Amino acid sequence: MRKLLLAVLFALPGTALGAPEELQTVVVRPGDTLWSIANVYLKDPTKWNQILKYNKLPSSDPSIALPGMALRVPITLIKEQYRAAKLVYFLNDVLYRRTGDSDWSSAAMKMDLFKNDTIRTKVDARADVKFYSGELLSLYANSIAVLRPPGKKNVDVELKAGEMRGLRSRVVTASARITPKTKDTEFGARVKEDLTTLVQVYKGKADVEAQGKTVEVREGFASEVKLDMPPSAPVELPPSLEFDQQSHTKLGAANPKLSMDGGVVSLNMKNAGKAPDVRAKLPDAGTMKQVPSVDLRDKNLSAEEAMKMISVANPVQAYHLQVSREQAFTTLVLDKNYDAFETIDLNDTLPPGNYWMRVALVDLLGFQGKYNTPRQIKVGR
């Protein structure tokens, strides 16, 4: 009898005699039956009996409640929105929480993440998630995101707090909805403490929607969305940086230049503690008018005025530094924001060796520009 059973199993599709079937785990909740699971997860619920081929169940009756267990189901049968995402990379302390659970667990590389699972990154942590359909999500430090939240149509990620970068991902926050408009759209989103959402587009274009108004943000621009307010008009992102030695692009004298000497990184900015003055000429009724010197950290300056100033001069408050062993930056050994006036000695931060480094400027509203062309560096005195 046992030999007969083994013969039957090996004759089934997806076993050793044919191409292996890619399976996904579906967790049985109290009261679930084969029929209810098929109606929720399967593209064609009438194929519920296919689940019997890959699982040992107490009964083949689809109306009988199943015991708590994990079912293996062929991915080809599952609806796209229920197909698992993968945690393809993480750094430092990353936690996850399953649907319906109250406790957080430590993440593991290549683990499956399901609809309505929550990811949380702690201090100096990062998590990269790849959806089955190809969308990518990079979740930065001190952030919380819900994957494919139920009740929100056409949404891949609900960003609850913190900062993310996405490729084609459809995102909602407390104040905005972000929808990529091209197949290669890359953008960043950050939720501030007052639930304001900052959206910056690095490639392609995206629609930013709030309060019945939609603004198209194209490559190199950004928008701010305050809670219960429509999106702001797009403003230009900070310029891309290059090194002042052997650089690919020489920036104008008004822009900061990045230097790297003996493992020490600096923007060569002086007058620490105060943002640079903004002076620019704007057209006014056919004439050119001089904009007075303005300290953009003045609390009396309205957000609208600040946006106008930043769209003109992009003053810098910080720079985002990333260091990796590989030129592709698939894994990071350092990923941190530094004040624009800080000088960073990597010799005190990293073990001696050869690395790749890239930097992006961050303006006074928190918008981040593109990373510079990566440069190979050597750390160690």
C-alpha cells in the first residue's frame, strides 16, 4: 500500500517527475475551510481540490473547518494581490508582524511577506522588499509600512511612518496617494511627525493625489502634502553632487562640493549652524528683481515662501551618505544622513578596506536629490 501511495505521489504534477511547482504558504485561520480559502486566495475558486495534492488534510470535504495549519498552494493558482513578497535584503534590526498578530518578530533573509503584513525598521536599519509582480520597496530607518493593505484598492504599500524609496510601487500615507505613471518610475516618500508627506521623483513621473486634487510630479521634482491639504506645486530637487577632484560634473560656485581625502568626507561648507543665504533673480512683470537675503530656518517664514526659495536655490541642510563593498550597492555597510556642516571620518566608522561611496543632498524641506556617481574609496589610516 505504501509503495502504491508513493507511486501516486510521484505521478502528480509538480513532483520529481516533472518541473517542480513553486508553492506558497497560506495560513489557516479559525473557521477557515477549503472552500473559503479557495474563494479568497484562488483566481479560480473551483480549483480548490488542487490544494489536496500538496497537503495532508483530515478530510477532502471543502465545507469542513480545517485545523490551524499552513497550507502549500501553487503560486500560479493564487490571485496576484495575495502572492507573497520577499525580503531580499535587510540591515540591522528589522521586525515584522503577521496579520492578526500583536507581537513583533525578527526578520530573516528571503522570508515570505504576505498581504497586510507589517514591516518595521529600527535605528540605522533598512529593509528591501520585492513583490511578486516586480515592484520594489526600500524601507529606511525608523519606518513602518503595511504591505498590500486590505480595503485600499490598487495599493502596494501603506507608509505609516518614516521613509521609503520605491520602484513602481503604489503608495498611500495618512495625507497622500502616490501612483507611478511609467514602468521605470523611481521615487521617495517620507512621512513627517505632523503626517505631512514629502514625495520626490528620481526617474519617470508619478501622480500625487490628496483632497481631490492630483499633481503630476516628474523626474527631478518633488511635492509636499500636508494633512487635509492638496499637494503643493512641484519644486525642483537639490542638484546631484560630484567630487571636486576627478569629478564628472563641476557644479557652480554657489553649490557645495563634495571632497574625499584620506577617508574624510566633507561638503566643504562653512558658517556652521546657519543655512546659506539665498539670493536669486526672478522675473517680475518683464523685469528682473533681486530676492533679498533670507534665512530659511526662520520660523516666521511660511511654508509657501520657503518652497519658492527652495525652488530657486535648493539650500542644503544635510547629505545622505551610503557606503558599500559592491559598486551595485546591493548591501550597505553605512547608510546615514549627516548635517551639511559635518565632516565625517570614515576611518573611525568602518574597518580598513576598499569601498564604494555615494552621496545625495537633502534640502531644508527634507527633499532628497539623486545620488552622485559612485566612487571607489580606500579606508584606513
